Amino acid sequence: MGDQGEDLNICAPPGIIVTTDEGAIIGELNADGDRVLVARGGRGGSHRSDFLPSKGRSQHIRLDLRLIADMGLVGFPNAGKSSLLSVLSHAKPQIADYAFTTMRPEIGRILYEDHRQVSIADLPGLIEGAHMNKGMGHKFLKHVERTKQLMFVELELYKEELLSKPALLVVNKMDLPETQEKLQELLHQLKYQEDFVGLLPEDMVPKKGLEFEHVVPVSAATGQGIEELKARIRQSLDVQIAGATEELHKERIQELQKIRRPPGGNAGARGSVREPRREGQMGPAM
Ligand SMILES: Nc1nc2c(ncn2[C@@H]2O[C@H](COP(=O)(O)OP(=O)(O)OP(=O)(O)O)[C@@H](O)[C@H]2O)c(=O)[nH]1
Ligand SMILES: [Mg+2]
């Protein structure tokens, strides 16, 4: 009858979906402390089974970190991220004239005329040294990882970790005096970045140039530029999705070509890209 076997626990962060290799969902981990049973252990032997233990299940699984949103709003405290979310979507985030009003992500959705929805996450403000856990630090960066793209609200925010995603730069509060001049200055600096790098403290100099897909001046207060911003968000995500789909198709076609090529070579001209499609069942899924 022996001792009970120990449970095998595997720790994973919240926001994980556990699936089989085929993509069937076994369970979700949405909050701290959530648990999902992936494979039940076998029963121990008893007098009913002639003391023979039964075998437990084994199961191959995938852990997918779910995106919290298509776009994440990134900016210094008070830049007006929550105000922007409230005019872009129907979300009603808390807005106030003090830093760190937003403590956890709030998601809003933009609904486009063709019924496509884009989700925007309003994130806590980012300050210098977030990567050293200052301000909302690590929490902030963890949320940022889970968005497809970033929408920077005002500039100085280029933290290198954040620059690997496509990004839009939104210049908010354009209703305030002198913002027009500041915007021109900013556009000039972006265009001639190398000339300005010398003015920055060494640890703030980005290794990679700043590239924004679009720079959009807006005012959350008056609504100026908000429609254009919505259009830019959509455009930018559509381009990214189209790029990813094309990449996937290329990979599939390459895989199919490998399968088609007989082991002894002899693929010749017949191994063209179109060949596999004619066989029907193996064409790339659209
Ligand atoms: N004049 C003007 N004020 C704005 C605009 N957008 C936001 N504000 C004001 O700026 C302040 C901060 O706005 P929030 O939207 O709370 O800023 P936030 O970036 O979400 O701030 P945190 O959550 O603390 O990081 C509030 O007093 C807003 O009313 C704007 O376009 N023009
Ligand atoms: Mg906020």
C-alpha cells in the first residue's frame, strides 16, 4: 500500500492558458493562487487491485501567456494616459492631477465601423529606473510585455526594453499654450536624433534610434486628433498582423516543401511553392 506520491506542482504566472498540443484548453491561471490539474496521478495499490498501483496520466501541455491588450499606453505619470483611454473608448478610468492615479491596467476597447475591436490597456505611469523597480517598476514592465504594440504618450520615455515593439508616439495636451512649438521641436529632435544624443546623460542614451510608426498630436481634453489616432492605431496593428501572417505562410510553405522533397533529392522544379496546394488537404490555412 506504500506512501502516497507527492503532487508535482509547476509554477506559472497569472494570465497563462494551459492547452494540449492541439490547442484544446485544459484550464486558465488568471489570478495568484489559481491551480489547474493537468494530469491525475495513478491510484496506489490496494487489496482490491491485488496491491498493484495503476499508472497515472501523462500529458504534453503548452503554456500560453495571454495578451492583455493590443496596445499598451505608456508614459510618465500625469501624461494623460487615462484621459486618452476615456476618449478613445467607453472605459471610465480614474483621472486625477497626481502621479500614479492608475495602479493596475484598465482595458478599454475601440470599436471600428467594420466591427473589429482593438483593446487598449491603460497602464501605471512609468518613471526613470522602472527597470530597477522604481515606481510601479517590475509590475509595469510585466504588463507591458503582454501587449502587441505600445502607444507612448509624450517622449522622454524611451526605455530600451520597450523599444522592441512597434510604437506610436502620441503627444497629448495639445490644447495647452506653447505645445505647438514644443511639438515642432520634438519632431526636429526625432529627425536629427544623433545631434541631440550628446545632450543626454550617458545612461539615458538609447542604443537604438527611436523609430515611431506615427507621431500623432492630440488633446484628450478637447478631442483634437482623437479620430486620427484611432485610425493610426488600427493601421499600425493591421500592418503588424499582416506581417505576422505572411511570416507564418512562408514558414508553412517551407515546411511543405521539405515534406514534398523525396529523401533522395530530386525535387527539381516540381518543388515549387504552388505544388503542395494542388493536393488540397495541405494548403496553408488562411
Ligand atoms: N489641458 C489638458 N489636460 C489634460 C489632458 N489630458 C489629461 N489632462 C489632465 O492631466 C492630468 C492627468 O491625467 P491622467 O489621465 O490621470 O494621467 P495619467 O497619465 O493616466 O496619470 P497616471 O495614471 O498617474 O500615470 C489630469 O488632471 C487631466 O485632467 C489634455 O489633453 N489637456
Ligand atoms: Mg492613469
